[in-house]
Amino acid sequence: MSSPTLDIAHFINRITFDALPENLRSIINKFLLDAVGCGLYGATTRSGRILAEHVMDKGGREEASLWGRGWRGPAESVGLCLGTWMHAYELDDYHSGAKLHVGVPVFAAAIPLAEFLGSDGKTFTAAVVAGYETSIRASLAAGSLNIRNRGFHITGLCGTFGAAAAACRLLELDPETTANALGLAGTQSAGLFAFNSDGSETKRFHGGRAAQSGLMAADLASRGFTGPKQVFEYGDGGFISAFSGSGDISLLTEELGSRWEMLNTSIKPYCCCGSTHSTIDAILELREKHNLRPEDVDEIEIFNHSVVEKQCSWKYEPSTTLSAQMNIEYCAAISLADGAAGPAQFSEERFSDSEVVALAHRARFTVDPEIEKIYPHQFPGKVIVRTRGGQTYTSYRPGPKGSPLNPMGFDDVAEKFRWVTGNVIDSGTQTHLIEVAQKIDQMESMEPLPGRLAAPIQASQA
């Protein structure tokens, strides 16, 4: 009997590296390198260190390597850490239409499991593609804005499906068993946007928990444990009805295997919420073009979507790094002040600076009717800066740097990787990991990736 869940399970089971178009094969290289860089930086953060202590204290069967700790443990535990690390500083990739950080749960599940299984690079690549497509399509089918408006963090919800799909492909599970795993993953879907109330660290945890849940789902299914094989479409408690209330189930499988949704994934040049990035691009453009400085500015007017207002706009007051990373007024202010939006701009020293806070207070948000029509399928941004001298400057960006409208090539991602990991690993290890990412499809085993990451990391960040 066919069903949407079974249909995507068949897709996961059948996908092979040789059947992938060339642009998909090459894009995985970028996504992998970016995820590893995000994870290495995240390993040094406060939340990253706490998760590592938790996992190592619990112990367990030695299956996979925990980066930078000289420790091996269960793949699920390592996946929990890697996913939390990769999402620990708002540096990781995202899909605008799905409003989802895609790579975190997928890579955090696939890397430790591939290490344990001894998977080759081609199998690993196929598994990652299966994970990306499954999680993106789950969100699109449910209606990402519907889910978000109910207060859920989609990375936690749909990331479980991506992690489970990647794990099922690596384990070479048959379609029915894969459908069981998707059902088991869906029943573990979780993630609340309540972290915005106080800038708490639960957001960092969602990517790791999704990876851990997806790995558990695949393992249980492989042992014969059953899950609902209509997990997406079932009317009473299926994923769409439970988390969205409305959606379009056809988007789960429409042109599956010929239209690749993952090509619309964006890579972040800035370490803050992706919905702020076009605003940052617009601010940086005006800053450079008109030599703007904070003392010149009377008002910054930020135009965007009503969901961005709900998610990212409130009167900014210094609190936590995450609060600064999620606040669009602060992101606009610090970008104008510093001409950058990297890790240094979200340190306590900067997010508490009185002049930056005062500039953020001179920013205000306006819902734009034209952006209402196209968000979240595109992440545009419009900014008007009014100066104390009476000048008015406007910039509109249809899509941020790193998005499909303004993509980053492999060399750009490698440059990001070097500055993100510069205080974490040595330059020789950086070069090695860049080379591994470039030739992942040629690897006979995934061991060289975690093997090189076993050595202790160099630094601790806030």
C-alpha cells in the first residue's frame, strides 16, 4: 500500500551517489565543511562544554569519537553533542522556505554513525542528501509559517526526520523499516521557541536532540520496533495535523528525486538569526557607500515580514548572546557600528556596549506588505537610514549573502571555516579538513574526518 510516508521511505532506501546530479554532489562538500567548522567552534562554547561533560559522564559503548575530547562513546550521545555544537553559535546553514537549520541534525547523526559503520564517502553523501530532502520537505508539507506561528522551533521538529533518514540510508534499511523509523522520529519531534523569553540555551540543544532522536529511531526500527507508517499524513496526531493544523502533504513527495529542495539551502556569513541577514547586508552596503557611523544616525527603519517581527524584534536590552543574535535591531546596530557580524560582535563586551545599545534603540521595525508576499521562500530585507544631518538612505536586498540568490562558493566557505576555527584547531588540521571535505566522495572510509578531530581543541569561548 502506497502512502506519502512510505513513498519518501522508498526514496531514502533507493538513493545512490551515482544517481545524484553533479550540483548536488559538489554542494555537499560545502555543507560538510561548514557544519564541521560550526561544530568545532560550538565545542568551545559554554553550552557545548556542558553537553560534553554530560555525555562523557554517562559513558557507554565506544562507537564514535567526540571531537576534541579524546573520548569515544555511543553514536547517539556523540550525535547529541555534535548537533548542539553545530548549532551553538548561530553559524550553521538554513533553508529559508522551510525555516529550518538543515545540516545540523543530518551531519550530527551521519558523521558518528558513518564512523561506527565504516561507511564510504559515496554512501555518506547519499545519506546526507536523503536527510536534507526529508527534513526540508517535512517542513514545507506542514507549512513552515504554520508551525512557527504555533511557537515551535522547526529545527527540533523536522530535524528528527532528517537525522533518521540519513541513519536509515547508512544502515541500508528497507522501505518498511525506514517508514517505521520515520514514525519513531516524528513522535520524538520537539522544540519550543520559548528560548526567546530570556535568551536561554535550549535553542542550542534542539539540533543535538534531533540528531540523537533520529539515530535512536533508526536503531530501534532496525531491531523491529514499529512506528506509525503514516506519521506525516495521519489525521489524528500525524505530524502535519499535530504541529501545523494545515499543510499540503503533496509537497512531501512532489517531484521527489528530480526537484532537489536542498539546493535552496543557505550558508551563513554572519552568526545570528538568518532572518536578519538581508538587513545586515543592507546596513553594510549603506555603511560603506555613505561612510555611516553610529553618531551620524538618527533612525534605522527595518522593513520585513510579520513573522520576523514576532521572532526577532523587541526593544533590545543586553541579556545573553542568543538574545543579541536573535534581535534584528541589535544586529542592525552592531553591523553599522563594527562593519561586521561575526563572533566578536556577539561577545558580552559588545552586546552590552552603551553606544551600540543606544543605536539599537534608534532602530524600529515596520512590516512590509511586499515582503509579506514572498517570505519565507525568500529572506529579503529593506532598510532606511535617516541621519542627523537630514539625509535618507535606502537599501533593499532580495536575498542575503550565502543564499541561492547570492551564493557562497567552496572557497568562500573555506575562508569562513578558517576564521571560525582559527582559535580552535591549528592551520595544518584546518587544511586537512578542507581537503577531506573537497574529496569526500573519494573516501573509502569516513574515519579520517573524526580521526583528525580526536586531538584536544585549543580554546574556550564564552
